[in-house]
Amino acid sequence: MALKVSVDRELCQGHSVCLGECPEVFDVVESDEGYPQVVVLQDAPPEALREKVLAAAQYCPNHVITVSEE
Ligand code: SF4
């Protein structure tokens, strides 16, 4: 089972908690909305990043990160 990461950018408010937890998978950049938003750098991260990806999803203040298994 491989990890699959998706985000709801509509609800992301650029707190950068995700970037702090797992910079291998998440970046936060300026958006057209006028404030920073998350970018997923790899939507199928390796197993070695599982703990960090799950931490990012858990601690995202807006709960916009979804991690599933494929
Ligand atoms: S922690 Fe959540 S709300 Fe903040 S930038 Fe990351 S995905 Fe967006």
C-alpha cells in the first residue's frame, strides 16, 4: 500500500505547519489569492516519510491534508 497525499487548497491558510513537519512533501508559496498556500511536492511519498506526512496532516490547523492508501 502506497501513501497518497492530497490537499484542499481552498481551505489552506498558509500556516506552514505542514512545511515544518515534512518539507520533503509540502511547500508553502505565494498564491494568486494574495496569501501563501500549500503545494504538494510529491503526492505519492515513500514509506520512509509516512510518520512525517501523518504528523503534517494531524497538526495542520485547518485539517486540509488528506492521507490515504492506494
Ligand atoms: S498547515 Fe495546513 S493550512 Fe497551513 S499551509 Fe499547511 S496545509 Fe495549509
